[in-house]
Amino acid sequence: MALLAAGHEAVILDNFSNASPMVPERLETITGTKPIVIEGDVRDRALVSSVLEEHQIDAVIHFAAKKAVGESTQKPLMYFDHNISGFVSLTRAMEDQGVFKLVFSSSATVYGDPEQLPITESSARNHTNPYGFTKLVCEEMMEAMCAAEPRWSCGVLRYFNPVGADASGLIGEDPRDIPNNLMPYIAKVAAGDLPEIQVFGDDYDTPDGTGVRDYIHVSDLAKGHVLSLEALERDGKGHVVNLGTGQGVSVLEMINAYSAACGQSLPYKIVPRRAGDIATCYADPALAKDLLGFEADKTLEDMCNSSWAWLQNGKV
């Protein structure tokens, strides 16, 4: 939607492993334009190559990856397959077709347990879980690709924690299994699908003992991708930036904010810490503003209200 609003044409490739087939219909309802959607897997190099050729693609935004920290500690090989093999397959197909502009969904997990806060792009990279490892490996592969072939131009976007839903209330996050991420878990409790929220640890070195994260609204995140793509098209220079708000929010603060949005007190239970988690993580977003003109403007209230509106009005 953000791409169309900015005057770009888009083709969607999705295997629908964790997405509803109704999403394209809702995109058409919101935008008035029927999206081009191809069902397939990014690991199918021949398919990706044919899509790039048939639709004369000149740039790729790569989202196709598994993304749950906890799950990655239990199923590392699956994460290596989807996230690393998928990246190699995609970029080989791009190379086959002479497409060298790539916007990549990276993650704040590439910083591991940060040595300083807020986190800047020059902070040391590390990882504390297989998911973060896959993102770090892909970043290092892009560095090598760009060094070896000057035609490559990569925008690396280190997401902090995407949450919320589209303002239309028609598109939002609805995991098929028990969610691994905080807001969709809270949302399922608010909707009555789960009995209570599990809070993984209350003994971290944070103001209330629960983990602190930088949450960014998906609409702000979408805006960041458009700005990244346009920067690559404008000057051909790659960039690595944080996409976050620069504000840390604890688990209990998020629960309280969502309780206000849905008008009910949400039950929660403290359980042991989850493998791979860290205490605190929030961004210094200054470089994204300097290089891309990006600035997040949605509040925590906006994030929770949009999620609750999606649950009430549009959940598929």
C-alpha cells in the first residue's frame, strides 16, 4: 500500500505459510488496485527468476523469513533453511536477471545483548539466538556481494519491534499458531482466544523487571521501506539503518496500554525467562532520519488502538 501510494508498482511473491489468502482481496479493497500476487517460495530460484523477468522487476524488497526468537532456538535448522538458503536463492535469481537493488528486512537482534543504549548502527554486532544469527549472516553476505560486484545496492533495515495494524482495520497480524511475539499474544488474550499473557521473566535489570523493547508501528515501518527503496533509486548507494522510535517500552507497560485500548484488564502470569531473550533493546534512529528522512510518528496508543480495531473489524 505504501509503495502504491508513493507511485510504485508492486508484485507480491508469497508462499502463504503464515498469511491469509484473503489479504490480496483486502489490499484491493483498500487501494482500489488489484495486486499482482504469485504463490511460491523464495527458495525456488527458477520461479523467482521467472517472476523477475516476466514482470520486469528493477528492485526487490525481501521480507520472506521466519522471525520468532523462541522458535528459532527450538528449530534452528528450519531457520537456517528459510532465512539463509532463501536469501541465497533470491539473490542468485536477482543476479541471473540483472536486478541489483535490494531492500532487506534485518533486525535489532544482530546487536545481540547490546553493550550500550540507545543502539547505533556502529554498535558491535553479535547474536544470542539462531534467528539473530541468520540476519547477521545475511548482512555479512550483502557486504561481500557489494564489495565483489559494485552494481549491488542494498538497503539494510534493522527493525526493532513491528506492531499494530493498518488504519483501515482490514489488515493486521493474525498468527496461525500460538504467537511468539508480545503484541499478537496480548491481542489473542484480549480477544478471548488465549486465557492469559505469559510474561517471560520479571527479574531483568529494568524499571519493572520485565523486558524492554522499542516498538514501531507497521505503517511507520512501511514508510521506511519506501524511503529506503527511493534512496537506492536516487543515488545507488547502500545504507544500513535502524528503524525504531528510540523509546523503550516494558512488557508490563505494553499490557497496560493494550488494556486501555480494549477497555478491559488483561490477565498475565510471570513465567521463567525465555531462551535467547535480552533485558533491554531500543534504537538510536538518528541515522535513518539523516540518510532517508525517516521518522516514526505513531505512538504506543496508536499501535494498541490499531491492533484492537483490526481484531474487532477485520480479522480474517
